Amino acid sequence: MRPLRLSTIALFALLFGAPAVSAQSAHDGASDPDDGLIRIALQAGHWRSIEAPDELARIRSNGTRGGGKEEWEVTLDIAERAAELLRARGYEVEILPATVPPGYRADLFIAIHADGFHSPSASGFSVAPPRRDATGRAAAFAEVLAGSYREATELRHRVATRRMQGYYAFNSRRYHHALDPSTVGVIIETGFLTSPLDREILLNAPDRSARGIANAVERFLPIPAVGANDSP
Ligand SMILES: [Zn+2]
């Protein structure tokens, strides 16, 4: 039975070994530009926020809540669904918790959050690039993401706040645990957890949120056709 056991192990390695190895290398922030992979980081807002380092002690919270869910449960669910869509389309995807590894690098970084308000009438989503963007491309991606998310969810597009533009993960001058300035990053508030209307999407149809995010990535950074990697 030895040959059978060996082939079972080989099959397991084939199915599960490769993704585990590449996820690890992406986690080092050591993105290898020569492997031809497009690396997408999806941050599940507030997920494992209790693990935030001292420099980010103020983010140790679960965020908002609504419909019996904490914000991190909702953002993680959307991130996982979007990751599945993107991996199926050939992207290398890493889901990040609230704490970004120091100097983190990826081709695109999307922080996924949900809003809350004291009135259930506040509704809609918003997208923001960093206030200071060294890449010069984040504003364009934010626009693509807003269009794609609106298409997929039919939620109202709200103007982003200054607070979103100053998101901690964008601020590498102030925080060690922040994106490398070469990473194109945006933040999306996917809707209000305190709005019954928005919860219809966030809790009852999260695949629509995930599709809006995945489609935006594909529009902004399409995977080159086979063979195109050979050109300089
Ligand atoms: Zn949040």
C-alpha cells in the first residue's frame, strides 16, 4: 500500500501545498516582482484587532455592529468571499487582520469596513484613497471600485470622509505597521450595519459585495494573457 500512500500525500501537496507556501512569502512583505503573480491584500476591518501593537492601541475595537453581527464578522465574511472569487480568477490573495505587517507590500490593498450610525436612515457605501498617495494610482482605483461596488450592490455612493483618507494603514510616516508607500491602497465602507436596507446586502447577500470588490480588481489590474509575461 506504500505507493498509494505516497500518491495520496503527493496529491495533498499539490492541492494544498503550493497556496500555503506562496501565502507565507506574501506575508513577509517580500513581494517577488519576477514570479508574475498579482498580489491582492484584502483587510478584514477590525478582525483580530485585540492583537494590535502598542502604536495602534486605539484600533483595539470591534468597530460597529448591527443585525446581531460585529463589524469584523461582516468584513471577514466579505473578504473571504471576494478572495475566493479572485483566487478562482488567478490572483494571489491574502486576507489581512486589523494589524498590517510592517512595510507591507502588495499590488493592491483594500481595507474592508462597514459603517454605523445612531439613526437607521443613514445608508450607502464610500471609498477613499489615502490623503497622501505616493503611487499616484489609488484615486483611480478608488473610482473603479466605487463604480463596480455600486453596480454589484445597487447601494448609494456616499462621499468619503477625511477620516477614511487618514486610515492608519496608509500612514507609514507615523506607523511601523502600515503599507509600504509603493502599495496602491484604498478603504471601502461597504454600507451601514445600522441600516436595514444596507443589511439586506451586507448580511443577506454578501456575495454581491464580494463581487463588487473582485470585479474592481479585475478591471484595474487584469491578469495578462498567457505569454504576455515574456515581454519586458
Ligand atoms: Zn470599521
